[in-house]
Amino acid sequence: MIDIVNILLALFGVGLGAIGWLMPRYTMKLLDMAPTKSTMGLSEIRAASGALFIGLGLGAIVLNTPFAFAMVGFAWGGAAIGRLTSLIVDGDAARQKTTFFVIEAAVAATLLGINL
């Protein structure tokens, strides 16, 4: 059962990463971001919100060790900490921001809880 949960959560990250990588304008719209005259924003979404999560998830699946899946959990935990910081420091506890935090924290807690 743990193996299935690990793979499903890694694939969840890969799927979200694929959207960020291949559909950066859609991702930016979803995240309430706007592209500028520069393509750096699109590049950042493709890299940090896209291909990074693809590599992270696929790497864990290939390595197939508890520590590899725990590292995926640590990455999601880092995202959750960043999101929580935004909720506290930046204000505007919008429903979308809170929902993303809950998902990030849940993925992190699950992967860390079953792999450490």
C-alpha cells in the first residue's frame, strides 16, 4: 500500500509539473500571475513549477527508495512553508492560496510520514 501511495503522489507532482512545463500561460493565469514583455516569467514557470517537479517525481520513482520519496515530501514541505509564509506575511488569505497550502502540506506530511 505504501508503494502505491508513494507512486501516486510522485505522479501527482509529475502531472502538475507537466502542466507548468507545457502550459506556462495557463499556469500563470491559474496562479494570478501575468506575463510581461520578457519571457523570463514563462521560463520560471516552466522550470520551477514545471520540469523541476517532473524530475523530482520521476527520480523518486526510478530510485524507488523510502529516502527518495521522503525527499519529494521535503520539497512539498518547502513549498508549504513558502505558501504559509505568504499567508502570514503577504496577507490576503485567499481561498486558492489556502487550498494550495493544504494540498502541499498534506502531500508533504503523507510522504514524510510513510517514508521516514
